[in-house]
Amino acid sequence: MIIMKYSTKIHQIKSILDNTLVLQTKVGCTFLSFITKNMSRYLLSCFALFLLFFSLNTQAQVPAMPTNPNQLEIIKADSLVGMNLPFMQIRKLMGNVGLRQGTTLLYCNLAILNETTNILEAYGKVKIIQADTVTITGDTAYYFGNERKAKINGRVKLDDKTIILNTNKLDYDLNSSVAFYNTGGKVLDKKSTLTSKEAYYNTVTKLVNFKTNVKVLDKDGNLSADSLRYSTLSKEAFFVAPTLIVNKKDTTYANPGSQYNTLTKISNLKGRSTVKTEDYVMTADTMIYDPPTEIGVANGNILFISKKDKAILTGDKGRYSKKTGITRVFGHALLKNIFENDTLFLNADTLVSLDNKETKVKKLYAYKKVLMYKSDMSAKCDSLSYNVSDSTIYFYQKPILWNTKNQSEADSINIGLRHNKIKIMNMKGKSFVISIDTLVNYNQIKGRKMVVNFTDSSRVEKVTVEGNGESIYYAIDEKNTVTGMNRVQCGKMNLNFAKNKVSRIAFLAKPDGKFIPPKEIKPDDKELDGFRWRLAERPTKEMIMKVVAPPIEVKIPQVKKDSVIIKKEEKEVKKTPLNNSKKKLRSKL
């Protein structure tokens, strides 16, 4: 083995290479002349000299410049030591080392280059620059020239003018422009810091695939996940695993398939995700949520919970805006309002909740096909509004209400609640009240306007009628026996009740009435004009839940017959006379 140590600069190294080639040419020509003149006399000596020359030439010559397009090229070094080993050529470069491979530059303090395998070992202040776009620094590195792959160790930093990646060990493929670490790393974005145990970063597409213990931190909050895909250009995070986002005002539980913009904070949530704020919880199959404006748009099996009001809204679609305080739910909409010992169920095509903190207005609206159920009251109407401030519910479009054993109808009705129980009811236009007594008799009152007062147990206590008043009420003695029926017409009247019985009646205008003994009561006398007992229509909790979540129809797929069999059956049908078909049908019947 011959070890050659060259003096410092790289231009001196090239001069040595050129002089060595000239020397080889001169020696070769002298040897050929000698053989021609003395071939016959000195044949044996010539052969020995040839072997010696070949040996010296092989050991002493420096190879020509590399022809491999991926061969690493030395561009500078303070000193160089060359070593030619069997089947291997080694170059040791020291001080301000610089190498080139195409558009890639490599710098370090000390380098060992195996020119045969085209592998470089770099030590001290290692720097790799790819096409002036990606810069990687570290303490040590292995560079595989033929594969164009690098392994960098110790205080590694990757800078592609978009993000900065820090880790202890990094693998970088210059062909695919993909960097990889699995010992923990950190990506510094303009506004966010992303950390994980493992990650793949494509410096061309600017996409990072984080894995294991992923966290995204910024001044507004943080994100945690097991895996995450992140675009350093759009600043969007793509969720490939369940993810938790915690901001100052809200918390989001997102499932795979969701997206999150770390700049705008807008979430595009999929796969049954949930957003929690101080006052509300929203869950849906898909949802778009903007935390700065606190606007959310949800689709598919939505669930909206108001913590303060103990209310739950569900439906097919929904929209929420905290600024306006408006929440809208569409399709199979259902409100569950939880009270101390009861729950109100309200169903409609559309439900709208208004909770404006600035104006302190708090209302609920229900539109189209409204059904309401509470243990002491049920209702059915076209639309309603509920003013939470004064606990008043307004029913529109021919509503009908049931409470205990009473039924009330009118063109419009409003009721006042006290302690979540009905206390007063105002009826306008074609008002009609039916009350069943203990003997299952239908006491009836109708008029243009009515005011009905209720006891604490939601029983009718007093009825005031104004305009076109009519009534039927049964007189019952102390033995609970019907003594007769009163049928009265009066423009204005007051009726007092006790235990579902008329205890007192006052006619405030000229009455026109009659008392009918039990034996003389005819069927036509028992009902006022417009009487309809509609108990079968009274909403129940089961009825409402069936409307909200109708049973799933299981469709049995039809078995497709082979086309040849179908053609045979069609031919047989054509051959069969119509009369024979009728006879067969009759025989079956």
C-alpha cells in the first residue's frame, strides 16, 4: 500500500494529477523502444521489467477524473490524504472541506470519501445544500452518493425556507426530497410548533406526516393526536387519527378525515366530531366550525346541548352563531328541555333558538307539524314560539292542547308557565274546551275568547268566556250521581271547577239556558256544535320519538334470475291461454 500526502490547496491537487499522467506517457514510450531493439537478446529480462513497471504503474498512478454522473467531486479542502487499498480508493479531506454532486453541495470539517463505493463520511459542522432550496446541518453525516441519500446525526436542522425541522437523527432522500426521523423532532412554522416522535417531510410538496405523540402548539391553543398530516404551505392539518384541539374558547374532538387550519382556526370536521364551548356542546356527522366568529354549520344526526338551559337539540342539519345567539335545527328537529322532575319534548320540521346576551332576549321558535309532550301537558299545532323571559308559549294555526283530562282548541292559544307548569291559558277565535268529570261526562265550554286558569296540579280551576258563550256541564250530587245537565248560552260567563267538577257558574249577561233531567237527556243534547274529542291525536313521548327516528325499513334485495330462465318463463306465459290463467286464479281464490 502506498500512502500519498498532498500539500494543501485543491489546485495543487489537480496539478499533481496532470504531472502524473505526463510521466506515465514518457516512461511508456521509452519502454517500447527498448523492447524493439533488444527483443531477441533480452526477452526474459524484458518480461521481468514489464512486470515491475506494471506493478509500479498500478500503485503510483492517480485515476482520471470520475465518469460516474453521481460521483462526488472534491472542490476544496485544506489537506488531502489518498489511500489506495485493494479494490478501493479512499480520500481523507481535512479543513474547510467542500464537495459537489450535481446541484448538491456538501461541507464539513473532516471527510472520508470512498471513491470506489461513492460513500462519504462527514464530521464537524456538516452542511448539505440541495439546489439552493434545502439546507441541512448536523454534527456528523453519512452520504451515499450513488443512491443520493444522507443520514445526518447530532443537532440536526433542516431549513427549506418554509419551515425549520430540528431533530437528533435525520434520513434524507435527495431523489424523493423526503426527510425522515423517528427519534423525536420539532417542526417550527411561522405561528405553530409541531412535535412528534416520528415524521416524514416532503420538501417539494411541503407535506409532513407526523406519527406518535403528535402535538401542535401556538399562542391560541394546542392540538394532540397519534398521527397527523400537515401542509406547511396552507397551514392545514389533516387528521388521520382521533384528534383533540384545545383553544381559548372551545375544545374540539375530531375524527379521521377532518381538517383544521392553524391560521384561521376553521375546522372542517367529519366522522362524528364534537365541539365544546363554555355554554354549548355540538356534535354531528360533519361540521364546519369557525372559533373566532363561533359559527358552526353541522350536517347529519346533529346534537346541540345548552348546558345553562339544560336543553338538548337534535336534527338532520343545524347552524349556530354565538354573535347573534341564533341556533337553527332542520329536519326531524327535536328539543328536550330537562326540568327538575320532568322533561319537555318538542318536535317540528324546524327549530330556532334565540339567545342574545346583549339584548337579553331568549326565545324558541318551532315551525311546521309541531308536536309537544310533557307529563302534564301535550300540544299539537302548525307553529309556536316560546318566550323564555316570561315563560309564555304561543301556539298558532288551529292548535289543540291536552292537560290531565282537559282538551282545548282555538285559532290561537298562549299559555303562561309557573315553575314549568301551566298556570294560565288565553284562547282566541273559535275557542272550545272539553273537560271529563269523574263519571266520564264531557263538560263543554265554547266562545269567541276564553281565559282558563289552572291549579298547581294543572287542573282547570276557572274558565272565563267572552263572546258567543255556550256551555254544557253536568250536575253531580254528593253521592257522585248525575242529577241533570245544564245547557246555557250567554255572551259572557265564568265557570269555577273543583276536582274536575263545575262548582260555581256566573252569567254576566242575559243567559238562555235549560236544565235537562237525566232521563230526558238525548244524544244530541250532549254535544255542542263543533264538539270533537281528539284524544287519539294527543302526542306522547313514544309518538314523538317515532317521528324523530322512524324505524329503518329493511329492503330484501330481489334475486336476479338468469336471462335464459326469464326468457323461458316469458314463452310459457305467452303459450298459456288467458282463460286457463283466469281459472287457475279462481281456483287459488
